[in-house]
Amino acid sequence: MATDLEVLAVEAAEVLVAAMSGDVRRWRRARQGFLPFFRDSRRVEVDTDLDNDRTRATRPGADQTRLRAIWTGALYECLRTGGQLREGRLRLVLADLAHDPGAVDITQHFAIDYTPPAWYTAQQTETETETETETETETEAAAAVKKDADAPPAAHNTVTGGTQSAVVQAHSIHSLTVNTPPAPLVPPHTAPADHWPRVDQLRRLGLGVRPTRRFASAKALPPYVIRDCDDELSVLLRQAAHHGGLVIVTGPPLSGKTSTAWAALRASVAADSRVFVAGGGTNLRDLPDQLRDRDTTGTHVVWLDDLDSHLAEPGTPGVLARLTHDRVLVLATMRDEAYDRHRFGQHPGARVLSVAQTAEVAAEWSETELARLATVDDPRFTDALRWRGDLSITEFLALGPDLWEEWRRARLAGGRLRGHLLVRAAIDLARCGLTRGSTPKLLRQVCQEYEPTAADPDDETFEEALAWATAPRHGVTGLLVPGEWPGTWRAYGSLVADADRTGPMVPDRVWIRAIEDLAAHDRDESNALVATFRLAFTPRAAGGDAQAMMWLGLLAEDEGDTEAAEDWFRGAADRGNARAAGRLGHLLAVRVAYTEAVPHLTVAADAGVAGAAALLGQVHQHLAVRYFRVAEAEGDASATRRLKGLLRPTGKELGLDPILGPGLDAGMDPG
């Protein structure tokens, strides 16, 4: 069965080929009308094809059936890809015109251009009688021309355009043709509602949806994820689009009401439906006038976000009642609290709300919704699933940009520098792996590890900074939220996620502070911290970062893995890190590799590393004892005397004093 587009392409080809075969002037007008259609449909120019086919169509015995087939295929492809056509209306127009040879002049005004004006269908019934009369007259004239075709040639006059006061004919007049330009069709007044934006032109940001954090080339908003209420809402919208009605999407603040309404509307009505978006303070009283005499074959929608702000305006309930009576779809959103306050009691809007259909959007996402979310490849959803804490997905996405911007700007002069540093400390500790909370003592210590700034943080006490950072924003969450243990605090998850993607690296000394605090945390969090530490520093070490090698060596030494510690310290020492050389010399001395330890301890001692010179002296003492014993065995009397001076009064061997005792403390200064 042929589709509407296929039927339309056939009928349009009939009109085009009829114009090709007719008068040159008619053809020029038709040609000018067809070209914009092809350009609008994103196809190549067809000027040459049209002209060549015009030549073929006027030849004796021209195969016009073949021409119609060619242009039917071309037109169908344009109609299929162009996406700009109201097929049903234009098909009715062309059905009347395609087989009417005398209608090509009219056709080029509203058919060849393929953008028929909205007023034409309404006017078509009124002009039907006139069109039939004109067609009969032109058919009789054509028959007269055919009847005289076999008669001897006769002189005749043709007056084209303008007005002639007198025409003198020297012979008998067989026919007189007066060609005047067709009167242009002037569209009557069209309803303003027919010029409202199309539904497929609506953008969520323009409707008031809060922007999310944006990374790299990501779009301003992540993809819409289907909510459990979408099917129910779509049914309500389709019914209201057909019969008229008020549909209200309700839910808590930041639950995603606007996005849900937007998605359901786009899924429930035609893309070319017209929509009026009423912002706050918009006067709704003239909407019935805008909709008067509208194109009733299409759908018209009035969008009212936060309906309660409009209900405060006098006359709004009456306007809503009028719109729904006139079969207009009114789609609105309301917070649960606002809906209950206006719906129940003596509020003027209670009556109109009583006949509204409602769909509820829950703040908390169901397991089914979360499963759908997890299948979408967008980093913002990944962060939301990991870091949202006690908040909903939509709350996390909506509040993230505000929290980040407020924290970022607090560092500026005149802001809250101590509060900024306090929140940064919590963010960095979470990035280190301490995600379950940190004590105020640790937060205060970490604050002191950051580089000094031009602003003086002394104007604000630590307690004042903590009170500012923990105050709820939008009644939902603070920059800092309570940790899992009493008296602890942690940064809200969106700040940690954003810092992971866009913030500076966590300073090395913050990592060390976090590792020093391991005793205050349980085994799981300690393991997470160590794993995160390695994940952060191993790539740096692999890239030749001597300081990263130093920290990894200290961690391995603290865990008792001396073999790994020696490897990391040796790599750092080879790259000029004197403190790593001292640690390596210490480990070598402990396992009595004195000869190998000496050059490393010498480097550390010469660089002023604390304890390195004393340990180097001890190692030299041990080496002296060893070699004096060899000399004594060979009969060297002086060696015996010197050996007695090196041994302790008890006669026991020298012990190795732990001047550079193992552990991270000896390496705290990254120097």
C-alpha cells in the first residue's frame, strides 16, 4: 500500500510535468518554485535537470510517463529526507490540482514551493465553487482552440499584460488571448498560536532545567533517562492533546519534574505541535485570543512551569478553564507542597486543580531507574551513582555546579579563605581515600599544608569556617556533611567528583598526613587509602618522578617490604634525591651491606640529611673493625691496638644505632 509520501510524490510529479509541457512563462514560474524546495531538502541543485526535461517534454511524442517516473522518485526522496512537510494538507491540495491543466498558474504559488500556507485548507472550501467555474471556462476555451486547429491560418492578435484601449484587427478574429499575471493569493490573518515554537524546538535549559557540570566536549545536560512515571504521563498527555485538559507533573524540589514533563511531551505529541512557554510573570489573559481561529488540525500546548507562581495572578484559574474547554493541552509542573496548598482548601485555584490530571515524580530513584541510568555512558551519571550519598540522582546533578562555584569563589579576597581551605582539605582527603569522614584535628592539620596565599585567613576562625561550610544549601546539603563517625566531616560527593576531573593534584604532604592518620580509621578505609596512594603515585614514579619513588619506598618500608623499599629508594637516589639515598643507605646498613651503604650515606650526609652523617660514621666503624681484624690475623700489632679502641668496654661488637630509624616519619620533609 502506497504511503502518503509516495502518493504525494506522484501527484507533485504530475504538476511538475504538466508545467514542463505548458507555456514557457508558466514553466519559468514553476521552475522558480521548485528550486527552493530542493535546496531546503538539502539536495544538489537541479536547474540543469529541470531544463533538460522541459526540452524533452515539449518534443513530439515525448514520453511524459517516463518523466513522471523520474520526478516521482526524486520528489519522494526529497520529501522523505526534508522533514519540512505537512503531507496530509498538501496531498489534498495537489489532488485537486494535479490533473487540472488550467491550474498550474495557481499551483506554483502554494504547491510547487512545497510549503503550503496554513490558511489554504481553511479557505479551500470557500473557493471551491469559483475554481470549478474557472476550470469549466478554461476547458471550453481549450476545446475551441482544438476545433480551429485544422482551419486555414488566420491573423490574430495577442495582447500580453497591461491594458489596451483599442485593438484593430485586419482580418477575422478566430481567437483572442489576453494574458495577465495571476493575482497573488494574499493569506488572511492567521492565529498567533500557529506561529508559536514547535515542540521539537524546546530545549530543557530554556525551560528552566538546571545545568549540570560539563566536562570536555560533553553537552550541557546529560541524556534523559526514562522514569517509572513516564508511561502514565504519556497516556495523560495524549488524551489531553485530543480532548483538551490540564496535566500537572508534581514532585519534591529538584526531583526532575521539568525534564520529565519535557520528555513526555516530546514523546506524546507531533514534533510540529505548537507550544507556548509561559515564564514567570507572563500575562496569560490573552492566550484565548492567540488561539482563536487556530489551525485545529494541529496540537497546541501551553507550558506552565511552577504553576503556583501563575495561580497567584488574578484571572489565571479562569484562563486555564477556558483553555481546557477549547481543547488545548495545558502542561504544568508543581512542587508537592505547592500543589497540596492550592488544591485543598479555599484557594481560588482549587476548582481548576480539581479537574486536572496529575503524575508524580519521586525524588528517590527506584532500582529499575538506577539500572537504566547505569547503562548510559556519561561521566556525570557515573559520578552520581558513586558520590550522591543520601541525595537523589537529580539533586546531585542539579546542586553540583552551585556547590562547586560557591566553594571556588570563597578563596577570593573578601571571601572565606579559611572556609575554602577547610573544604579543600576535606575534598583532598576524600580523594586520598578517606571518604567516610575526617576529624576536625586532621582537617586543621591538612589546612596548614597548603601553599600560603596573598589573602590572610586569620580573619575567620576555624569554628566559623566549619559553621559556614556545613550550613545546608537549598535546604538540601552543605559543602561539608557529617561523616560516618560522630564528630567527623566529609566533603559532599559532587565536590570530590568535580575535583577528581578538573581540580589540581593532591599535594604530597596531604597524602602523608592522611597516611599518618591511618590508626584513626578501620582496616577497610586504611586499605582503600593505601590502594589509592599507590594508584596515584605509581604512574608518577614510572614516569621518572623521584619524589613519587621516595613516597612509595617509605610506604613499602612502613609495611615491612624492605626489598620493594630498596628498589624505590634506589631509583629515587639515582635521580638525585638525597633523602632517598639516606633511606637506602640505612636499609643496606641494617642488613650489614656496609660497603654498598657507604656511597649512599655519603651523598645524604653531604646534602645535610639529618642523621645520615652519624650513621655513616657507625658504618665506617663497623668496616674498620672488620678490616682491623683481618690485619690482626695477618700479624699486624698496630691493628690489634686500634681494634681495642673501637670495641666497647664489655668487649662486645658495635651495635647499629637507629639514627635513621625505619618508618615514614624520617621522610616527612619532601626536601
